[in-house]
Amino acid sequence: MSIYSNSIFFIILSIFISIISSYTALLIVERIIENRQSKLRWVITGSFILGTGIFSMHFVGMMSMDQFFTFSYNPLLLLLSLISAVCTGLFAFLTLLRRENTIWNIIISGFLVATGIIMMHYIGLYSIDGFEVHFQSKYLYISIFICFLFSFLAIFVFVNIKKNGRDRLCRL
């Protein structure tokens, strides 16, 4: 017997938040490419939107679990979780916004994004008071692999948008 069930409303809301924040981050990337004078402002804004979007999607998804017990969050660990997502997004964008995007810049940027998501997720799990986290190795490794895979794919899309401009197929 499971100790929780999932609320479909919160799962759908989590997916919606993910789509909207990702699309908004891509629009900001276009602004970065177009507007050379205020690039740093757009990078910071894009990092904040991407990081808070990832963070929000994660915690709305966690709210989808109808718990049969009460718990609360440690606010300092929760804040550290958010900061990790925003800061690693910032460093990933700054790495990619150099004039030449070498394969190493793409790898470093993908690594930063994945690391930020992983840190945000697991720090967020540890921020739950009254709840003990136990990991099964294979699921832990699978989640980390999937995070790195999709982070590298996202960076690849970012670089192609930067190279190809406003190609609608690439944006899709």
C-alpha cells in the first residue's frame, strides 16, 4: 500500500509551468541575441526566470502528492535550492554567450544546467522537515542521467537558435 497518491491537477500545473518558463527563457535568449547593449540585464533576467521556473515546476509537482502525514520545509534549504537553480543558469548562459561556442562551452554549459537542476532537486528534498529521504541507487543514477541528457539537449537547442536566428522549427 502506498503512503501517497498523485493529484492530476498539480501534475498538469507543473507541466504547464515547465512549458511556459522554458518558452519564456527562449524568448529572452532571442532578446540577448538581438540587444547587444543590455546583454547582462537579459542574461540575469533569463537566469532568474529559468531558475524560478524549474524550482516552481519541481515544488508544484511535489504538491501533487496527497500526503497522509503533515510536514514543513526548512526555509534556508529551500532558499538554497532556488539559488542553486538560478545561479547555475546564470553561469550556463554566460558561458554560452561568448562569440565562439566551442564544444567545450556547450559541454560546460550543459553540465552547469544539469548540476543546478540536480542540486535544486536534492537540496529541495532534504529541505522537507519531518520526512526522511531514502534513495535507491538505480533510480538516483537514472534521474541524474536523464537530467544531464535533457540539459545537454536544451543547450544544443539554445546554440542552434543562436546560430540560426528565429528559425521556427528550431524553436519548436
